[in-house]
Amino acid sequence: MSADDFKLFDVDGKGYITPADFDAALKKINKSCSPAYQKQIFDAADKNKDGKVDPDEFRAMMNREGALTPAGDIISAFEKLADEDGTLSMSALKDLMSNWGDKMSDEEVDFMIKDVQGKFLVTDGKLDYKKFAQLMASKTS
């Protein structure tokens, strides 16, 4: 995560992000989700529960601190559902993410799919799951 990433959310330069800042930043980058889901994300990032996300909390959220599944394990899981051409249908992805591991909600899966569209989809609307798995397993810095 760079300082510019935090500044996208902390537009006033206060040194922290409020729920209103978070909402405005999501709109600015064309990411839409329900107010309840925004609150869930914000509350998860606000580790000290002071109603603000400071740069360290933001970095932890963006870096997804904690144990991450290795890309090879993610690829192996995707391969079981993949088509012969090495891609994964969006319905298979949705099913996998809804029923595997942390079991994402429909809204979380839809949010994730909107984020990957145009980045990892091949022309027939299927996911290049190897590239996607690399993203899921990596930490941004």
C-alpha cells in the first residue's frame, strides 16, 4: 500500500478515515455496496474501535494481514472446477466463493466479481483463475 492509497480515502488529510470518507472514496472509484456491507468492512478495519481507520489499520486491511493461502493451493481448488480451456465460469466462481473457506455472502461475491471484471476475464466471460489466484494469494505493499 502506498501513501497515495490512503490519501484516496483521507481526502482532507486528517490522518484517519471516517465512515463518510470511506463511502465517498468507494463512490469515487466506482465501487458500490450496501451501507451494511460498507459498515462491515469499515468495522473490520477499525481494530481499536475508535470510529476511525488510521494509516496502520488501513495498511493492515489492504495487506490482508494474517495467514494467506498459497497461490498453488488456490489454483488447485480452482482446477477442480475449471473448464478444459483453463478458465472458470463466473457461476462456478460464485459457487466456490460462497461455499469454500470463509464462505462469502452473495454481496461479497458480487462485489469481488465486479472488481475482477475487465482484469482477469477472458473474452467469453470466464475467469483466468491462475491470475486471479495469484492476486488472492499476494500481499500488496
